[in-house]
Amino acid sequence: MKEIVIFTQNECPPCKIVKMFLDDHNVDYRERNISTDSKARKELTEKYGAFSTPTVLVGEEVIIGFELEKLKKALKIE
């Protein structure tokens, strides 16, 4: 299984929905909260060119924003 990383921030309803989706499908992931982790915030903007959350990494694939269909496809979930 590819490593899953989700960049989140406090008070982000779409972030909560994505985490619930991953939990419901028993997908292990690592959360990086850009509100409390300045290194995560810098990585999100500089390495991945993203300025919004949630941003989900599925292996090398970067899914910026609340894109549930893209996430399903990347994870091969029907």
C-alpha cells in the first residue's frame, strides 16, 4: 500500500470529512497539521505548491483540495 499523508489545519470541515472517509475505509494515513507544524506548512507550499487543505498525498500523487472522486480513484476505492 502506498503511503498516505494528509495535510490539514484546524477548523477545516473538508479535512474532517476526508479523515472520516479514510477511517471508514480502514486506510492508514499520517496527518500533518499546518496550523501547528511550520515545517508541514512550508513543505505543503514549497514542495507541493498547495495553499489549501486538505491536501492528500497518495504515494507520489498529490490531490489538492476536497476531491473525493480523485481520492477514491487514487486509492482504488469504488
